[in-house]
Amino acid sequence: MGSVTKNEDGFIPPSHPLKIFDAARREDRFLYACAPMVRYSKLAFRQTVHKYGVDLCWTPMILAKEFNRNQFARDSDFTISTTGVQPPTIVQFGANVPLELARASTLVAPYVSGVDLNCGCPQSWACAETLGAALMNKRELVRDMVVETREHLARDGWAVGMEKDMDNPRGRSVSVKIRVHDDLRRTMDYLDTVIGHPQNRLVDWVTIHPRTRHTPSTTPIRTEALEILTEKYSRTLPILLSGDVFDLAALPIRATSPSSTTIPDLATLTLKEEKQIPPNTCTSDSAAAEKIQPRPSNTNLAGFMSARGLLANPALFAGHPRCPWEAVETFMCNVARCPLPLKLVVHHVQEMCGPGMGDDKTALLSKKERARFVDFTNMADLIDFLDEKIEEHTGQKGGMRRDL
């Protein structure tokens, strides 16, 4: 692990995530988050999206057991800034043993804002190891991991009192990221166990990806499930939505009046695919309600987390409908300071220069131009190519070679 940026008094304390949630709520805006993505949400990319409006950045999932035992795993899996911007960062761990998660969390606590337990990864290898989405069937185990992690952090002197420690420089958060079950009653039982008593809850917030373990990413998220869960739990803790966040002008949630939403009876809580509500479909009978722009004050959500949307457009949360050339330059300059393997950099740039995930499918480069990326064998040639294309497409001289 590297060392974080320091001032004369030592480490610059990370901002407590709940303080960031609170600031967004006071401004009546959503909090924006960069999702944990295997390989992709590395430091250079986190710095890039942070410049364009991301409030909280997740690391890729790190296996807690390996992290605890292997110095190489710690050095390769967890990178932080020593000279540039250190975005407010949440380390996501994959774990199935309370002590492993607790130990790994204490190792990263000096350098980050909080830790997050992955209960949502649907990949078969993770579920075979009782990690990720397999933990959706292990609610007591997840509760025990959260409790032991908080106890270990507190024992090491970290402030884990949630809202009362928002202004404490040693304040740290513990959160979970989940999926849903076909039968939402199981998800509610799960959340009741993991959150604990509303007046003495066990987690700072929850991120909900409203798909089941077996739902493909091509199927729209279950917005009806999300509305049911946020109505029930949003008064207890902040809730982030993960999934189908591709365009600020087309967020996958509708505005609602707090008094108009009620929790359905138990007979309606098993949701089938045919009951899915497409993004931006408003089911309110009120024509006026359909015109309300979603905001935290008229929804039950605290914010949005994006993965594929940010990969294609790191400036998504700055309001850009598609990736601007400026974001490509910013990413490449961050790579120069926080190096990544060439193949990974090429993949990032291919995503940014291709069609976006939102309604605007305009690409920075044509398919033929993007085909050139497979030919690059060194970073210098990639930079020269991008500088050339920036000048060709924008009329402005590319500055990556100069800045690097």
C-alpha cells in the first residue's frame, strides 16, 4: 500500500461518507458514486471520475483473506494517492469470515473513508466461494461480519458511531452492497437482520442493485422492487441505487410524493420479470407528478452508483451526455502519475471513445479509428495517436504529450 497525501500534522483525514451524504441532502441533490469494478475502478480512473462530480469512489472488490496474508496482494490491489488528489474512497472487500473482514478493514482504515462488504457479485467463481451474491442467502453471517468489523475498528481507535462521528477525523463507515431476491420478503428479512434496530443500526448505508443473482444486466432493473425497499428503509439510513445509471437526463427512478407511496401487502412482494417497470416510466395517475424531476426530497433515494455508464463516460455526473475529449486527456494524465498496464489503459480509452450507454450514442472515434487501438504496444504511441485525434476532431492541439 502506498501512503496518503500528508500535511504538516500527518495524514489528511478522509471525509466521512455520511458527511458527504448529508451535504448532498442539504443541497437537495443526489450523491454520485463510482461502482466497484473488477480491474477498472483503479486509482487513475477514480481520480478522473472524481474530477467530474463523483462524490464517493469504490475500489474493485479485494479478497479479504488474501489481503490479510499477502503483501503482494496489498500492494497490487489497493493503491492510494501520494501526490495528487485522493478521492473519498470506499474499499470493497469480498469475505465470508467475520475475522477476515475485520482484520482487512483495520489495515486500510488509516487511508480511506470506509469499507464495504460485497454481497452482490453474481460471478460463478465468487458464489462458489460463498462470496458476493451467495451472501444474499447468509444474512446472519453478513450481520456477524459487519458487527465484528465495527468492533475491531472501534478497538483500534476508529470512530464508528455513524452520524455522531461525521465530523470526527477518525470517523469511518461500514456498509454493504446487495442484490434482491425474487421474493422481496426475503430481501426485507435480510435487510432487517443486516441493518439491525433502526435506532442502533449496524451499517452506515446500503447500496441496492435491484436485480437478482441470476438476472442478466441486459434486463432492466426492478424499479418496483427498489421503490418498495426504499419506502421501507430510507427513513432509517441512506440508500444508493446501483444499476442502469447511464444518463442524468434519464435516471431509472420516478419522482414520488412521500404520502403517495405505500408498501404493498405480502401477496405482491414476489416480483416476476413481466412486472418490471422500464426506466423513467411513471405509474402515477397524476399528470403533474409525471413532470416532477426526481430529487432526493421527492424520492426515497440518497444517490446513484454507476459502473458501465462511467466507464463509457467518466463525465456522466458532470452532466455530459457523452464522453468529452477533455475527460480522455484527464484520464491519461492521471495514468502518467498512477500507472496502469497498457492493455487496461487501452480498454478504458476504447470505452470512452466508443458509443455511450445513454441516449446519445455519438462516439468520439469511428469504429475504424477505434480498431487502431489493438495495434499499440507502448504508451507513447497511444498518447501520440490520441493527441492527433483530438486535434483532428476538435481543432485544438492535444496536450497529453506536453503534460506528460
